[in-house]
Amino acid sequence: MVIKMKIDTIKTQADNALMPTYAHFPVSIEKGNGATFIDSEGKEVIDFGSGIGVNSLGYNNEGWITAVTEQLKKVQHTSNLYYNSTVAEFADALCKKTGFDRVFLCNSGAEANECAIKLARKYSFDKYGENRYNIITLVNSFHGRTMATITATGQEHYHKFFDPFVQGFKYVESGNTEQFLKMADDTVCAIILEIVQGEGGVVPTDFEYLKTVEKVCREKDILLIIDEVQTGMGRTGKLFAYEHAGIKPDVVTSAKGIGNGLPMGACLCTEKCANVLTAGTHGTTFGGNPVACAGAKYILNTLTDEFLVEVAEKGDYIREKLCEIEEVNSVSGLGMMIGIELKTKNASEIAKKCSENGLLILTAKNKLRMLPPLVITKEEIDKGLEILKSFLED
């Protein structure tokens, strides 16, 4: 039962205590089931955002809750100085399912990308010595908000206020092969990129360009790092989005959907990088927490081939319905990672109106962005789209 509490009261409490780092929508989420939650005033709301792609199995998933609570009854945390069977079993299952050889477990996407950056630089230092530390990233990318990952982020407006930034990053335009070839010199140790630039406006990276990048990386022993923090763990209808392009990175980072709400990140690598980060060169206090690992293992087991096909089909269904709306100019993305470009209306204003009327939907640049729970039902999709349509056709 939801104890009703006025949003104004909750807003006042939060705004007086929290640093103002987020522009909150006027909604307070209290409990839910599937892709539908109940707000603080007892009203039902359809969720097309899943906590920015985090709640992959939605709200109140019984299997995931059981896995987490059973682990809580055993032990909630151990130092990574010691072994734990739940952690070991999850790490082993993750490597086997993804085809990678080793994994570093952490708490978030930014941490996973930090690990990848350190891994790349130490791999190159160990093999080639100093001065081969540059990392190429793509213009319009997003890789996190720590000092290194915000520097890796290829969007100028993030590169303000926090000088000096971390050195050793070079930016190329996505799809510009000539520019990449020129920049991939003997000072470069890695390139990090997204298959779909989520925060950049749900913009897919050209597959032929990706294949060229992979080829050059193999020829020059430059590590190919794919940031799958938002695109991974089934979001695009594949376990990882790079599978759509038919490439295989040396390193892949994952977070968000793998945790389903608990802090979880992972940096996976192939055999050639397996022993680069040794005792004392990297670490984490909370990363690989047994409780988070228990939940993540359940999620991993849920992502069967059949489940991923259903995700792809739901994504196709949503796109088909969106394209029938007159105000929609174009639809981008892969699977259930969807960007909606509007013809005349402002995406942020539409998202705010939706949040006040029973639907949560995200924005990215000038687009609406959808990242629904992967378990969303057709009924919930239709209900949410009707609310969205009502404001787009207003």
C-alpha cells in the first residue's frame, strides 16, 4: 500500500537537502510492478525510461528480488581481498556468456570506463614504454562524469568549469575514416566509442566505419574499447550492441541494465589484456559486491536468445507506432533504445507534460528518448504511446 504524500512536501525536503545537480521532474516514484509504478499521490505512471536504462527487468521482479534477498541473508559485503562464491560464480558466468576472458567488477559505468582507460594505458606502457598513452574518442560521445571520463566525453559543453582536465585524449568525428586514420598514430594506445551515442541524441555509429576502426586497431595494436554502459545487456536486442556490426572489441564496458538498480559495472577484456592490471594497480571497495552480483547473475540468466528476440520485436513495434504519428520526423536507435526527432514541438516540454500526466519519457539533445524496461508489456507500450501521442497531436 502506498502512503500518499504530496509531491510538494517531498520536493521541499529533497531540494533543501540535495545538491542541485539534477533538474527534477515533478514526480516521486514510490512503488511499482513491471513497467508501471505508483507515484507519491497514488497515481499510476508508465515508465519509458527505466531509470535511464537501469531497471532492465522493471519494478518488483520476483526472481531478481529473491536472488538479492537470499544473498542478503548470507553476507552483504566482503573485501575483495577475500574470495566469495557468489562473486566467483557471477564473474565466471559473465565471461562465459560474453566470450571475454577476464572482468573487473565495479559500481558504475564511469568506473568501468575508468578501468578501461587505465587498462589501455598500462597495456601500452608495458609493451611499448612511455609516450604511447593517447586515447581517441568520438565527437558527441558520452563516457561518464569523473575527471577522466568527462574528458573522454566528446561534447564541448562538458569541458567547462573543471580545469585542468586529464591529458591524453583526441577527438574524431564519428564516421570520418580519413580523420581517424590520420589521428591513429604511434602515440595512440586505444579508441573508445559507443555503438549508439545515447546522451548524444541516440545516434548509431556507422557499421562500416566500425569495421574499418577494428581493422586499423588490429594492424596497429590499438585497443578497441566499446562503451556498452547504455547499449549493453540486451538493450538493443543483442547481449551487446557491437554484435550488430559484426565486430569484437578488446575491451567492453557495461553497467546500468546489468544491475537492475543496484550499483554494478563491469570492464571485460580479452586474453591479451587479462594480466595487465595486477594487485595494487587498480581496485574498488564496493565493486563486485555479493548482493549486486547475485542480482546481476539472475539478470544474466534472464537474457536468453528468446528473451533478446522479444526485445527486438518490441523495439520494432514501438518504432512502427511512432512513425504513424504526424509530429514525429524520424526515429533512431537500436532495439529498445529509441530516439524521437520531432517536427515542431520541443522535446523537453513534451517530456515534462508527459511526466505530469502518467508517462515518464527521457530526452537526449533535441530528441525524446525511450529506454523502457525490457520486460514492458504490449499493453503498457500502447498505454504509454497513447499518452505521448495526445501531446504530440495537441
